[in-house]
Amino acid sequence: MRRAKGEIVSFDSAFFLFCYFPAVFVIYALVRNERARNGLLLAAGLAFYTLGRLFDLLLVLLLAGMTYALGRLIARGRGARAAAVAAVLLNLGVLVFFKSVEAFTVRLAGSDFWMKLLFASPAPAALTAPLGISFFTFKCVSYTVDTYRDPKNAAGGFGSFLLYVTFFPETVSGPLSRYREFAPQLTGRRVTAERAAGGLCRFIRGLAKKLFLAGASGAVADAVFAYTGPADMRLAWAGAVCFTLQLFFDFSGYSDMAIGLAGAFGFTSPENFNYPYAAVSVTDFWRRWHMSLSGWFRDYVYIPLGGNRRGKLRTALNKFTVFALCGLWHGFGLTYLLWGVWHGLLAGLESLKVLDVPRWRKSRAGAAAGHVYTLLAVLLGFVMFRAGSAGQGFSLIGALFTGFSFTPAGTALLLRAFDGRTVFLLILGALFCFPWMDRLPWRKDAGWFRAVQLGVYAALFALCLTELAAGGFTPFIYARF
């Protein structure tokens, strides 16, 4: 029986936790030669793709090989512009092709007649987008553009570039590193017991976020969005708030796990989240949410469009364009486009000072209003992002403010969803969305603190294993993008 895409290579799968990662980590610790360690990580990255689907590996090798070859032409100055355009179009073309084909087959899936007429039902697995395609194609594009801007950024050897593209901690959902930042770490990196322990602790923290906080909030969100009856205000707010929590803890949990894994091997991956729900404007939110992707769109789309150098109106239009493209990056669906357009509209209005959030922050009441506005804007966008259709999205958004017709079925759903454990984890999740713990006077340099910290993480990992044993496989949300 074929596994669901990404199941076997997911960071929270039993295979990864007890077979794949321990084997790679132990061999890595025993090998002392840096070149051999790089070779081991390259082999591990290629194996990671092979375990998901052999076709994915072949596509990665083909794109990486062609991008590297074109990058060599760029570095040598031989038709550099044409080579750069070809590499960018190649990678974006492959991304658009698979995104559009997958969107098309998803729509066809609703029609048994067309599915059986065109191909077997369900659709062949080869038509689904390869594992992590959005991230490895964006890595190739950033490498191409950086090399074109400065040939010194070109990779010295194909092995180094392929390791960058297939570095398994970042394979499925990033963070999006740049080759110019990754390459210096291939030589001279320090791998210490303390750093490895710190990386493993961060991995455990991310795993706990995924299993407990994202798991609890996701169960409620899934129940609400799957509800076929008329949604009332209670259901709409429960689904919206819980999905807002689920997406943050699912994706920031993955980022913690990826950064922790990279740290265990001596690498530094870019940070991806900085308490986004503490933001005071939509612009501020995107400086804190999925920061590596925001930085990619800023450097390779927003700035080339003119950035903020051509007046306020052009700045607003550039932001709108970037967010619309960001929505389509998530998938060729109307819900994703509307989500991107919503954020682009608000970011543009903030640039034009129509929504003058910085002015609001001059008073305490204004700062509170700015924070509420940002949370509400983000929540409304996420409702559309999660909805199965634009119609469902607008229906739930309307119910947030007008859904006063409560039904027994809705009440029963809420009673089933909000048991004591779920409520406790939701409260805990809401607290961890804000940086209050960072402000506590911890003695992080004290020996006793480190000993207690290690004990806490060991106990947390044991709880994670218990949770994994009790539950089923739940793929990371961003694995499908």
C-alpha cells in the first residue's frame, strides 16, 4: 500500500524519529572529516526524497543540474542575462506546471465521470506536486539571481549546490536559506556537544508544538470547517481562532524542528517566526511571519518591481502585486488568491497612510486598537485561506458577525470539540503566542538552569512519544505547498 505523500519522511513519523535521523546523526558524529560529513548529508538528502517518491528525486536532480550549469555560464559571463532568464523561467515554469495540474485534478476529483474518463479514479500520483517543490524551486531561483548580481555567489562544485538544494532539514517547508549564506558553513563549521544538544532541544520544542498545540486547535478547526450545517457565530469564531492557532503552531513547530536539526549538524538556518501575533500592523505581521519567504518575495519580486522608490502609489501597487503572487504561490485556487489580495490591499493602504497604524501607536489606546485590527485582519484572511471554497469562506466570515441563529447541532459539535484537555491546550497555545516568557529574568547561564532545562525537554520528548503512539499521522500543513 502506497503511503500518503510525505508521510514516511515527515519529522513526526516513527520512521524519521527512530530510524532515519538517529542513523544519520550517529554516523555524522563518528565521521570527523568535514568533506565526508558533507557527503553524508548529501546522501541523506537524496535518500529523503527517495523515501517520499522516486519521481521527486529525479525532478530535483534535473532542476538542480540545469540550474547549476546555467549558473556556471552566468559566473563566466557567457550570455549571463540569457542564462539567468532561462534558469528562472525553468524553475518557475516547473512550479507553475505542477501547481496548475494539481489544482486541475483537485477540481476534477469532484466529478466521478471526468475522473473515470480521463484516468483512473483517484488521479495518478504522478500528477501531484513533488515534495517541497515550492521551496527547492525558490532556492534555485535565489541562487540564480544572486549569482547574476554577483558571480562570486556561484557554487564551486555541483555537490555543494546539490547539498544546498536537498539539505533535508529544510526540504519540505523551508526555511528558505540563500546559497551565499549556506556555502560558508560547508567548511569550518563547529559541531559541539552543546550546540547539538541545543538543536535537539529546539527540535523537541517544535515537535511538542506540532503534536499538542497544533493538534488540539486543529481538531476543533477541522470539525468546524467540515460542518455542513448553517454556521453560527460560536462555530465561526471557534473555527477561525483555532485555525489561526493551528497554522502558527504547525508551521512554527516545523520551523523549530528544521532549525534544530540543522543546528545539531552545525548549520545555522534562518529564523522563520518572531511572535507574529504580537504584531501591530499587517506590515509588521509580515516582518514576523514566515520571514524567510517574506524576505524572498522582498528581494526577488518587490525590490525589482521598484520597491518603495517610486512614490507611495507605486509602493502600494507593488505590495499588492507581491501579496497576490504570494497567494498564488500557495496554490492556484480562488481562496488563496483572495487571501493574498486581502493582505495586499491592507498592506497597500498602510503604505498610503489610509490606515495610519504608526500614528495610532502614539497613544496606548491607539496601540491597542492597532493590535486588535491586525489580529482581526489576519484571522479573517486565514478563514478564507482554510475554507474549502470561496463560498464557504464568505459564509463563515459573515457568520462571525451576524450568525445569531444557534442550532442544537452546532451546540453538540462545540461540546464534543471543547473537552477539558483541548481547552487547557488552547489556553496554553494562546499564551505562547506572545513573548512574555522571554522577559522573565531567567539565569540561562547557570548550571542548574541548564540541567533543569534538559530534564524538562527529556520529559517533553517522552510525552511527545506517548502522544505519537496514541494518535495517527497528521501531515504538516505546509507540506502540501
